[in-house]
Amino acid sequence: MGTNRITCASIVTLVAAYLGLFVGLVDANAVNLALPAIRAELGGGIRGAQWTIDAYNVVFAAMLLPSGSLGDRFGRRAVLRVGLMTFIAASMSCAAAPSLPALFAARAVQGAGAGLMLPQGLAIAAHAFPDAVERARATAAWAIAAATSTALGPVLGGILTDTVGWRYIFWVNAPVGVFALLMTSRYLSESRDPDSDGIDLPGQTFAVLGLATVTLVLVEGRTMSVVLTSALAVVAAVAVGLFVWTQRGAAKPMLPLGLLRSGQLAAALFATFAMTFGTYGMLMVNSLAFQQQRGETALATAAAFLPMPLTYLALIPVVNIVAHRAGPKLAMITGLWLMAAGMFGSAAAGPHADIGLLEVGFVLIGAGLAFNTGPAVGLAMSAMPPARAGLASGVVNLARLVGITVGIAALGTVMALRGVGTALVAGGVVELVAAVVVLRWVAGRSESRGREEVCHA
């Protein structure tokens, strides 16, 4: 029955819902390849390059949980459109930025727009496809859109940076964003949580404060004084503690803490965190190694990375079969082990190895992403009712972004202290830890539920 419901209108709905995700992830991945060109024009050294990325990520992370709840309360299409308009305006400001401080400010606003957009697309799809089989296919489409964005971002960034200049990475967001606005206006119907009876302002305030300060400490702590780092850590700890306290006492909490006791949800979120920790940390480390140690151009570096997302896309049908027959546990463990193998292999080969040998590691990592992404996201989404899909999507994407932020900060520090190889080994170790977590917690009752409701894509 689910198969018969997949119509042309359903596909158009998915495309409209995922355009915000697409434009946000393309931009985020394109900018990484343009950092040397931005530094050459606007100055700022390594710290300037870091804040070009971090100004976006800090605000992005802080917005994710409130954004999911705002979509549940005020309407997911409405919040998606506000996010798109914010993102478009901020992208134009980035393109015209006359100085680094102006670029940082515009990037922060861009992060706010992306944080409003990202949770809404998956939540809209989950609401539009209440049938378990159809919802699993929508989740798989989300994963493919994310992988396509990740693949196109570096290539687009390399082409534009090496031809017309880095500013066009931001200019191209305007026409794509306007098209997304037209699509969402015409083809998306509004959806919200019918039981939402108010905004948890104290919880959201403490969540934003806690997430922002935790992210800031993780990314910039090594460059700050001990006193400032300690003060920010205390602020973060107090904010997180107050958030937990308010959620326990709230009649309708923004984040039902009881859900986090579920082994299914906890394992899925940690696997998602580990996946982006390793992937984005590895991409940053290898991007710097390729351009600074091998002397490659931005476009050549992007081309070298292509086997990873292409392998991901090619293996999606295989993953669907494995997840359908064996459940998400086997698929996720396989994926995490493949990612670890790719990172260990790249570390052993070294940054100056033959490019073909290094690309074997990228293929293994891409295969690992394919086996982990869809099952992990679907497993997490199934832990919450469809009416709270906005919150569920926010939690999943928060795990992704925290993994990105921590991975870039941690593996970047390890690379600076111990070299590229040690950084890649550290990333592989995190993948192995996540595999053990999945082995321990995605079992028994949660495994059977995951098979039936999530993985029949």
C-alpha cells in the first residue's frame, strides 16, 4: 500500500521540503575550500579562517533545538520560509563583505537562517508520510539530499574559487534560495504539533546559552586564556544544569529527557555524532594537507574527495536491502567499522602517498557513511511520535552539528600537535567507540522496532 502512495505530488513535496537542507549544506561545504582565498583577500591568518567557519557553526548549533520546537508550535513551512529568507539575505551580505568582521557577522546570521531551515524539511516529510514504509523512504531521500549537497559543495567551491572568486560561493545562494521560496510557497502545506500549547522560553534560553558556550569552548578553548576558558566552561555547565532542571519540571518540555534513556535513541544520536565527527574532521585535515603539503588547488582537492560521496550514493540501494533484512544494527556497525578502516588506512599511507591509494580510504569512508546515515537517522526519528517530528529532527541535526564542531576542533588540534596521521587515527578510534555503543544498545526490543518502522526503504 505504501508503494502505491508514492506519487509525483509526493516527490514534489520532498523536493520543496529539502531545498533548504540542500542550499545550506552546499554552502557550508563550499566555504571550506575557499578559506585560503578568503585569507589572501581579507587577511586574518588562521584565526580568521577558523572564525569564518565557527561564526556559522556556533549560531547554527544554538538554533537547532529551538528551531524544531518553533516549527512544531508556529508551523514548519512558516519557520522554513523565515529561515530561507534570512539565509538569502545573509548570503548576499557575505558576498559583499568588505572586511573580516563584516564577514563574520554575516556568517553568524547565515548560521541562524540555516538553523531555522534544517530541522523543518525532515519534519515536514515525516508528517507528510505517516505510513512507516513511506516515511522510511522519505528519510532515505533526506540522506541522499544531504550526500548530494556534501558532494556538490566542495566541487562548487573549488570551481568558483579557482575561476570567478570566492564571493560567488555566496552570490549563487540568492537565485537558488528564491527558487526554494517559490517551491515552498506553492507545494508545501503547513503542519504543526496540534498539542503544542506554548513555547518553553526558560528551556530554550538555557539551551541556546549552553550550546553556544559549549561550542565556543570546544572550538576556541585552546586559543583562549585559562581564566577565560574556565569561566566559559562554568557558564556552559550552569546553563546545561538549569536546562535539565527546567525540563524535568516542565509540563510540556522542549526536550523530553525520558526519551534519552532509550538505548535506541541514545545509540543513534551517538552514531550520528561519531559519523560527522570523523567525516568533517577528516575533510578539514585532508583539505589542509592536500593544499598546503601536496600543493593542490582548491578544485583538485575537491576532485580528490569525490569518491567518498559518489560511493555513498552508489551504495544506498545495498544499504536498503541490508537494513530491511537484518535491521539497523548490522548496517550501522558495518558503516562505523568501514569509516574507521578508511581513516586508519589513510593515516598509514600518509599525506604524500599516491592519490589512488588515498582515494581507497575515501571510498571506505563513503561506504561507511552509506551504511550508517540512513539507519541512524531513521532509528532516531522513530523514537518520537510524528507530531513531535520537528523536535526529533532538531535533536538529530544537533547531534550532527555537534559532531562536526567537535571533530573539527579536536582533530585540528591533534593535527597541529601530532600531525595528519595521528589526527586520522583519533578519528578512527571514535568510530570504533560508536560501533561498540551500537552493538550494546541497538538490540532486543529496539532492534525489532527499528526493523518494522524505519528500515523498509
